[in-house]
Amino acid sequence: MNSKTVYFISFVIFILGVLLGVMATYSYLTLSPVDPIDGGIACTMEAKICPDGSSVGRTGPNCEFEKCPSSGTTGTVGTGGTEPIDSTGGNTGAGTILPGDGGGGVACTMDAKICPDGSSVGRVGPNCEFAECPILGAQGSLCSTNSDCGSGYECIDTSPVIREGEPANLRCWKIGSPRPICLSGNTRIGTPNGDVLVKDMKVGTGVWTVDKNGKKVFGTVILAGKTRVPGNHKVMHIKLSDGRELLVSPGHKIADGRKAGEIMVKSVIDGATVVLASLISYGEEYTYDILSSGDTGIYFANGILLRSTLR
């Protein structure tokens, strides 16, 4: 066989190979199945951080997060809450790092949903779902007249119970319920992303609470209140044997239902002994309180479990 014949055969084989490659690529692109999204749904771009440091996005007709690789264990905090991932531990999107399944975390987008009463809520929790809207007619929901409120509630000027800078809208308030005269503005509230001053808490902020079984769980702030207090207002200065201490109005209740003004030295709170319980003058202009979602309205104030006056 001469060299011209060899070159010709080689050229033919090369051309056939190219054609076969083109045909295979065309077949793959046109015949390979794809994962359709029903109804043209465009999934949001949150990313869930997996225990191994990788991340997964939302997919499929329900925009659910893909499963993380099987590795790692779930951490716990205190009475059984999920350990949140550190804010430097691989956040791949804008938003707050929140507890997730499998020990990971979720970077939720910062969009908001407008509720029927005109207020707004953000995305929270391990699946980045919108927080629950206030129940129309219930405590703290917006209103115009008493008829907008549920039985036993009235529509009142809530300027003492909204944040400075927020519009002075009327809100439903339980008849006879005290206004939220409560915590010093420098009180630190326990949240999944570290302690936050109560005066800086906003509706939709993630917060640690406890359920009816006493288990520490994730919740969100559904009402944040601020009250101007008289110049002669006094608060209880409570200090525990483990170093925790609190400035709180005498009528505010701790988790077990006792009022702060009833606490005495040698009383026990959250497993620690009270070493100081003194009524002192309050030097600030406002006191503050929050209401968290969940069964109890209980939250952590300087590490001490308190009930909300807004509930």
C-alpha cells in the first residue's frame, strides 16, 4: 500500500470521527432529560451551607434545597437548639446565617412580604420561609377603629410601643393590658447570631425562645416595643451567683411567672442563686420589650429567661 493510500484512509477516518462526535453531542443536547420547573417558577438564590463546608441551592418544582453530602453531626446549644453556623463559615449569599438541618446554615435573601395589616415580614428559619404575619385584630396588629380588632381588644395610639422613627400607627391592644414598661436599652437579647441590644431589635429579627416543653428553639421577633417612662421610674437590679444580672421593671415576669419585684436575695432563677435584688432609680428615658413567635413568648435577656409583656 503506497503512502497516498495511507494518507487518504487516515483522512477518511478523521472525518468520520469528527462526524460521529458532532452527532453524539447533538443527541445528548436534544435527547438528554432536563429537570423542568413546573409553571415557570424561578427559585430564589439562597444557598444552604452543608456541614462539610460545601453549599447547595434550591431546585425542582417546589424549589427545595438539594440534600447535603452525608457527613458531620448536628450540634446543640443549651437546652437543645440547633447550633448556628458562624457568620464567617461560608455564607454564599446576602442575609443572615440561620440554623439549618444537619448542622449547616442558610443564607436567606433580604426580601420582605407585605402582610394584610400593612406590616412586613422577612425570610427566617432553616428553609428561608417568610415569618408569620400578625393575626388581624390581635395584639400589635395595625388598625383604624376598634372594629378592626378582635374581641377584648381596642384600637389605640401606640406611639409608646413602637420604635423611634416608625410611623405612629394605631394598633390593637388588649383592654386593660399594661404598656410594655420593661428592660433597660442596654439589655442584650440572645439571638442565633449573637447577643443584640434590645433597643436595636426589629420585627423579623431571629431570636432564641423556648417552647412549651422548655426546649430552646429558634423564633422571630413579631413585635418590638419602646415606652417613655416617668422621671421617677425605678427598676429592679437583679444579680445572680453565676454573674448574670439585669435591670428590669418590677412588674415584668421571669419565665416561671414570678414578677421581678417579688424576687429576693437567696431566691433561685434559672438554677442560680440571687445575690442582689434591689430597687433602684432608672436613668434612661425609655424601656423596651419584644415579643417572639412561638408557644411562650419567652426570650433570653442577659442570659436570663423572661416572659414578654407584649404577649
